[in-house]
Amino acid sequence: MTARALMFQGTGSDVGKSLMVAGLARAFVKRGLSVMPFKPQNMSNNAAVTADGGEIGRAQALQARAAGVALSVHMNPVLLKPQSETGAQVIVQGKIAGNAKAAEYQGLKAGLMPKVLESFELLKQKADLVLVEGAGSASEINLRANDIANMGFSRAADVPVILIGDIDRGGVIASLVGTSAVLDDADAAMIEGFIVNRFRGDPSLFDEGMRIIAAKTGWQTVGLLPHFPDAARLPAEDALGLSNVQTAKNGAKIRVAVPILPHISNFDDLDPLDMEPDVELVRIRPGQAIPGDCALVLLCGSKSTIADLNALKTSGLDIDIRAHLRRGGMVLGLCGGYQMLGKMVSDPDGIEGPPATVEGLGLLDVATTLTDDKRLVSVQGTSFDGTSFTGYEMHVGQTYGADCTRSFSKIGNHTEGAISSDGRVFGTYIHGLFADDAQRSVWLQRLGTESSHLNYEADVDAVLDRLAEHMETHLDLDALLAIAR
């Protein structure tokens, strides 16, 4: 079996490429095709553990779920995990390959193309159709040399391109036609069609706009896709999905405060809580205070624990967290958030930034030393109250100390995590905790309310089904299959 392939690139970041591939994957599977998702290069601190023992971007995990296939490192052979404003950890075929500044990485890309093409060819042997997602903007011609994410990959693998523009941003005609204008002829020739995404209102009002784009570019019109509101119920690819807009949830019985730190990672841990009607998640930005009526402060994972710990202290949120505990509240740290709760975090080898040792928040009697041995594993176990769970671990570092004797969970024959002596501060390395319906239910009871009996995993699949129907209704899927090669 050798699959046909089709690539979806965008006029910019966050125009809906990831969701487009997920919806189309489910739609084509419903048509009886076997589908594999593929993204040559991703930049995200939201990652998932794969069946073959590595990690890929969370967006590709959602796409694989939509396609009904097991996660593989080959679905996202190059993953960049930002650790600073200018540098990132480089993951190649699921494993850490090193760190690089942005300028340094530009020089590494040519050497990564063979790995990208190797992964792509492996997926092609396992499906009828490979749906490829580009990264950022197709028109970043200043980064075209040695490109592996967009036109560089398209041409190297001979994969035709559909270009996506987002009308919600304004200027969609200019962004699509402008992309055609700035690309060199060979790159522009790879684009076969276009989609205008996130339309709101009467679609007939944009008929002329679609005709203008087609006339000026020569590309085939694939469809005008209306806004899909339920997209908010699916895991976001990156921190752009953590909206700056904070709205109160009417009828919520408890509030959970979540500091949004610069290198927050695996923040899809929040999604199941956000979907509970009795829970209002309050995302705390720099300069904001933790509300006094919160039941729980939740510290998420971090790609750079020491840097985020320093940011938390600089913002004064450490003082707010202590005040929250004095009022009788609870604190839960997940992964990097767990490490911050201890007395000390040490990174002697510079795994996540410059070598350093800093004081933690001191809310748990534990200390963490970061090491280059990364734990990537799906887990099943029971928490301290005897409730079972499934989740995953994705972290560097070893945490030890007196509070580890009051472990958060037991996995097989070993324990992990820690609980303070007063039983109000909890730390664990388990991601996906709240996606487990049983765990989410007992936590909500602990905080003073009840779960809505949401079946989170079933809800995600139901949304993917509706997204597939949305694609089938508004896009020309037959045209997409005819373009793929």
C-alpha cells in the first residue's frame, strides 16, 4: 500500500490547519479510507506520548484519534518545544536531539529533511491517504531556505497543497492572493486549491470574494467553511488556544485559578475541567491576582520549570498562593507545577536553560534535580484515595523528600508524587488526570461540588464526528481526493 497525500498550509498561524486535518481525517475514515496524519515540523509545548515511546505535538495526537490510529513518532518527526524567547528543545522522531537558538535551528533544517522524508514514507506504507499539515505561514519566504515545514517539504515529497485563509482575521482575499504573489513560481505551482475558513453569516455575501481569489490565483475553490463553535471543546494545539478573554461562567459553584506562565505546557490538562458546568477556570495572567474565593490553585506543566518559577515569583503569585492556603484552599501541581511546589529545583546540566539551582515555593517538603533522562510513558494506577486513573508521564527530573512518603499515586509497584502533611498541597507527575472521569469526579467532590457526569473521551469523539459532518457539508471532499497524489 502506498498512500496518496495532500498538504494543508495556511496564510498564517492559527488559521485552522490542525482542526481542518482532524475533521478531514474523521470524514475520510467515515468514507472507508485509512488515513494517517503528518506534520513535518511542529512548534508546541503541548505534547503527547506515543505508542512507540516518544512524543509528538498534541495536534497530531488529536488527528490520529480522528483517524482511529495509534500515535507514532513518525506523525510529527520534528517537534520544537520553546524554552525561551529565542531557543527551543529539538525533538527528532520522538527523542531529544538537543537545544538550539532560532538562528542555529535554521542551519540544522537541511540535515533534518532526510528524517522527515523517512517518517513520511513509513506512514505512506500504512494508509490510503496521508493528510499533511504545514506550519505557520506558507508566505514566510525569508525562511524558505532549507524549509522542511511548508513548501520545502511539499516539493521534496511532491505533495500538492491546499492553502487555508482565515476570514475571521480580516483581509482574507489579500492574504491568499498575496501568498500567491510572493511565492516563487515552482512553489506556487504546488498549490492546487484554497479554503476560506471560519466564515460567519450569509455565505452568499462572499461568493464574489471566492471568485476573485480563484481568478487572481488560478487555484481551485474547495469551499467556504463556516465557523465551527464546538472547536472550543477540542484540545488546543498551542498557547494561542489559551484565550486572553476571561468570561464568568454563570451558575458555576467553584472557581479554579490557573496561573498562565510563559512556558506552560500540556495545558490540555485543563480542558475537562473547563467543560464542567459547575467549574469556572480563572486564567491568571501576569499582573493579575488570584481571586480570594478560589477552591483550588492549579499549577500546570512547564517546559522551563526554573524560568516559570522565577516568573511566578516576580509576578507576586507566590504570595497569592500562600494567602490562598491560609484561607483554607488547596493547591495541585502537575509535572513542572509539582516541581515548583518543592523547596528546591536544580538544573545542574542546563537541561531546560542555563544551569541553575533556585528555591521553590516550599509548599511541599521535596526537592527536584533535572536530568537528561526523560520519562515518556502511558500509565494506569490508583491515587491516594484509592481511585483508579489512566494518564501519562512526560518529564525530566527526579523528585524526592519527606512528603513523598505521602505519595499522590501508586503505579504498579512504585509510588509517585507527594502530599503535604496538612493534606492541602498535592504534587504529581501524572498528566491527563482530569480527562479520567473517575478522578475528575472525586476532585470536584473534594472541592465542594459534583461532576456533571460528563464522559470526556466520548464527548471529544462526538465533537470529531460533528466536525467531520461539517467538513462533508461545506467542503468539496471529492475534489480534495482528486487533487491528492
